[in-house]
Amino acid sequence: MSKISIFHNPRCSKSRQTLQLLNDNGVEPEIIEYLKVGITADTVKSLMVQLNLSPRQFMRVKETEYKEQSLGNRDITDADLIAAIVATPKLLERPIVVNGDKAAIGRPPENVLEII
């Protein structure tokens, strides 16, 4: 069985709810506090594949940093968006649960049940 991980922000209610839902279903995931430890470009690229989404599709577009960095500009490349997530991990949508080659965004938390 694959190790299940959660990209977690303990200050986020949806992230806390998703972690609780995992625990309630007998899953003790590896908790990755990406705001503390950061995130690499390789990890973001891996999440792109696992989620089958472009980087913009799993970015927090309402964050001030998104607007300040003009990341809504459609001419910005995926590579630039990935670099923005690495430089400003707060832009990563949360929580993201990874199980092997599958991932799901816990919004709503029940979304992650399909991959555990």
C-alpha cells in the first residue's frame, strides 16, 4: 500500500477537516506542512500530473500574492506559475492528498475519499 500524504496548512479549516476525515477512515498520512518546509518545482510538476490539472487550476487565485504578481495574466507560462508556487507556497491550493500516483484536492474534504 502506498504511503498517503497531505499537503497541510493547520490554520486552514478545510485542511483540518480533510486530515480529520482521513484519520476517521483509518488513514494516518504523512503530514507535509508546505508553508514551513516549502515545496519544490519537481513536487509541483508531480502534483500537476497526479491531479491532471494545470498549475493555475490548483492555485489560490484569490490570494493577494496572486494579484500582486499578476499571475492571472494568460500569457504567463506553466513554468512561471510553478516558479511562483515554489517562491510563494501560500499560492498552492490546500489541502492536497496524495496516494501513489493519484491526488485529490480536499475541497470539499470528501473529494479525497475516492483516492484512499
